[in-house]
Amino acid sequence: MPRVLIVEDDDVIADGMARHLEAGGFDAVAVERGELGLARLRYERPDACVLDLMLPGLDGWELIETVRDEGIGTPIVVVSARGTEGDRIRALELGADDYLVKPFSMGELVARVRAAVRRGVRAQAPDRGDTRLRRCVSAGEALPADVGRRWSERYGADILDGIGSTEMLHIYVSNRAGEVKYGTTGKPVPGYDVRLVDDDGRLVEKRGEMGELQVRGPTSAMMYWNNREQSRATFLGEWTRSGDKYLEDEDGYYVYCGRRDDMLKVGGIYVSPFEVEAALQSHPDVLEAAVVGWPDEDALIKPKAFVVLKAPDQADDALAQALKDHCRQKLAVFKYPRWLEFRRELPKTATGKIQRFKLRAEAGAP
């Protein structure tokens, strides 16, 4: 459980922050003086610190400057009743990671701390010489090509991205050591067969054309317990529907396009949300992104992107336009996101998969 240190001289506010942070999955402890906060930061190195600037004794300004001078990398979320732009800029320049102006909602505080903890974990990533990696495996969301390449360059070990499912009890398509092709899920695992089927139930024979991935193999389930309708829709004789859209490239590698119900049809042409997300995530300012279908004023569906930045306070209209232009350079023009909204975090399942349906629901999109 991530540990959060609260340095706040108002006991009522400190207790409220601690309760909400603990409800949000953090282990929170509060101190009221800057000197005590500095001591805990030095010797306990918590995962994040919530810091009031106006403290008795050692104030927040001095505390930030001291811990950064000493090389303490704990992310610091400043909370202050002073909302001037000058104070915010000064705090960030000294080394604070975020700045909240009182009064704020406790939900917003929890979200800011969660984002700060994620940034802190990334900042503390080990150097290549500190690791002894032979094999790395990716699961859950499809691995963006840019992430895979940067990992390999940093650590000298490839990430083996693949796909499996509960229904198959096993990974059935995967990259292999020495044969990794980033941007793909790899090739069928020995013992499993896969095929692509179009929307009309016909086999996709031509490489480069998209279809739903179906798989057969010795580990397949027979049915869903007490769910006849879903069983009949998923298990087609010896073949099992994955619900994922794929294409096979010229080298026989399978390229993930998106979940069947996440695919967009823009101007009658399928658009892979994963392709657009990967383009966004190749920008150095982007941490993660989710793309969904969104209706325009004529009720026509176009791509909309929800973007989490590595530095959330950089969000502005100029950066939003820069990200759209970045996508135009990497994608066909009809695929770029027409709208772009910055978020501090994306809705996810307990296993880290983005819940795009929750984002679609905000527009009432199908």
C-alpha cells in the first residue's frame, strides 16, 4: 500500500485528508510541523507527500528546497490557500510535483496524489546496470510499440507481448525471444490455431485486412457456467471467439486493432482506437491515452482522445493542438482525434485495463 505523508498544521484538515486518502487505498500519516515532515522524508522516503506551505517553524517553501537539494525524490503535492500564479510557479520550480488551491474536494486530492505516486515510481526506475533481466512479459492492454522499443533500449531485454484469455486458459499468440516485432502481438503459439473472420462470418484470406480473431486449441473451455446465450455466441464448435479485432501483417505477425465493441467506424471505414492511442503515446509529453467514438453535431462518429500527461499542469489548448498535429503526421487524416480532453487518470479495471465504455457513456455514444 503506497505511503503518504501529510504535513499540515490544521488538525481538522489533516485528519480529513488522511481519512480520504486511506479510503482511496493509501497508508496516510500526518505531522503538523515542517521539521517533523523533513525528518520523515529523510528517513522513511514515503511514496508521496501532501504539503501545506504555511507551517510553523520550517515552512513549506524551505522544506521543498531542502529535500530536493538532498536528492530526495518523493513526489510533493502542495496544498495552499494562496492561489496566485506566482506561488504556483515558484513551488513547481522549487521541485513540487503538483499544486492544489484550498478549498478543494477530497476526491481531487486523492486523484492528484495517485498521479504523483505513479510519476514517482517512474522517476525511480533503475538504471540498466542495476538490473539482470533475461525475459520480460506484457499482458492486459496491448503493448504500444514505442513503449516496447524504449524499454529494450534502456534495459537491453525485449518485452514478449502476447494474448491469452480465461476461455483458453493459456497465451495462444505471442512474440518470441529473438523474434520480437514491436507493434504486434506475435505469432500463434505451437498447439494453437488462429483465424480471422469478417463481420459477415467469412474467413479473411488477405493479409492486411482486419477481422475478429478466433482460436482453437487443447485448453479451450466448453461453455460459460449457467450462461447458455453467451456460450453459444462465444464457443463455435472447436473455435472460440476472442472478441478482439486483428490483422495479419506481411510477415505473419498479428497486429491488434482493438476490442470488437471498441472499434470506431469513421466515414464507413474502421478505425482502430489502439492505433490512435499508440500514436498519441509516442509523443514525449503523453503518459497514456484512450480513444473512443464521439458524435459530432451531425451525430456522426469521430475519434475523441482522453489523454493523461506526464506533467498534468502542462495541459493547455496549445498542447492539445500539438498532439492532434502529431497524430496527423503518423496516421491517415480521418483517424486523428477531432477532440482531445486532458484527464488526470483514466477509468480502469482492477487488472489495469482501460474502461473505454465509461468514457463513451459520457457522450451517450453507442
